Amino acid sequence: MDEERDGSRPQTVLLALLGAYVLGRDVRVATAGVLELLRRAEVSEQAARSTLSRMARRGLLERTRRGREVYLGLTPLAERVLTDGGERMWHTGPVNDGWDGTWTLLSYSLPDSWTRQRHALRARLVWAGFGSLRGGLWLAAGPVDVAAVVDGLEAAAHLSVFTATALPPTDVDALVRDAWDLTVPAGDYERFVRRWSDPVRAPADPLARQVLLEADWLRAIRHDPRLPVGHLPASWPAPAAHALFLRRHGEVAPEAARVAAEILRSVPAGVS
């Protein structure tokens, strides 16, 4: 999920589409329908085809030809990515109001030459809500299943993980300010509210509107560490943004599903 920060980027939009209409349905969808959806979302055909190729190379899409039509299916990696994103979108919520007072403390030390592995690890940690205290020492509020977060990474063997509590004279508010730059997620939520408060600014096509809405929401929550409410600014914009997302989604989802049924031709995933 650590892709471009613009929620309308082709890959973010495509991931939102696949999460909404392919994940969990055991189907493959025709490429032509996917390209049509991306066109309605104002993604050029060149950018759309380039995105499909890139996602296939990255192991996120499987392509199957039936006659003259090519169908797209999800790989196990894509299913894990989309399931994780869906959990954050629909179940976890953007506000941590049930914090038990504990922290997950993680440290690592990687070889200097492991630039790619270090970037991949940090992207996973940020998505899981970790903030950097210093060097290779990271912190997240509450329990985190770190084994699941780093599954498949080479760096996983170089981690040490602990459950911790803050003791006096620790200033937890200062610790939070040092470990997380909250202006980033706050800005993402504020941009989401500005864009979606006025429905006239959204695409007229309901399917494109739904997919762009979900893509923008994934962008908004991507860098939110879900800190305890007691350690957040009083004017934290996440609750209002979340309420707006749910309202706009409820307004568009039924009509979007009707359009999806018209343009997204599908076959069972096991058919070749």
C-alpha cells in the first residue's frame, strides 16, 4: 500500500476496484471492463495498461486468456494486501479509543547494503502504525502482530519485539510528538474532507465515484498510526472524515454495484 500519495493514481484506484468487486468472490474480471472503469475515473488508457503490466510483474495480478479476451485475477499476495486494506477500511476504524496502555516496541539492525529491504520494512511498519523513536527503534500503540506485518520480508529475522509500558518520568505526549509527524495524516484527512464534502466535485459515474472515494480513503488512513485518543490533538480530523466517508459510500454503493454488474464481465477463477 505504500504507493503514490495521490489517491487518484491508477494503481490505488485499481486496488480499490479489485477490493470492492473481485476480492472474496473467486472470480476473474475482463480486462476490457477494468480499462473502461479506469477511463471513467479519468485514467488514460496508456497509464491504465502500464499499471496492469506493472502489477502483474509485482505479483499482484494473474492474467488468463479465454478466446480473444484477457481476464485478471488476484494472486495470494494481492489477496493479503487487499484483505489488510479492507480490514483497515471497514473494521479497524481510524480512532483508537480502546487502548490498554501498552506499547509494542520493535528494534532492528540491518546491513548497510540492505537499502531495498530497509525501505520495505519501514513501509510495512508505517502501515501497521509504528513511529520511529530513533535509529532502528520503533513504537506502536497497543499489541501488534509483528510476525504478520513482516511476513515474507528478509528483514524479519533481524527484529526484536517487546511489549512495553511507559513509566515516570516519561512524557508520553512528547514521545508521541517525537515518533510521529501527525501533520501528515491530519493533512490527508483534511484533503479528503475538502474533496468529498461537495458531491458536485465527484465524478458523475457512480462506479468511478465509489472507487475514487475508496482510493482516497485508503490514502487518508495510510499514514494514520491510530494513536490513543488521549494523545491526539483536540481537533483531530479523523472522526469527521470517517463519518463523511461512510455517508458518501452509503449514497453511491447501490448504483455503483449496478454499473459494475454491467461493465465488469467475470468468470469463475478456476476457469481457464
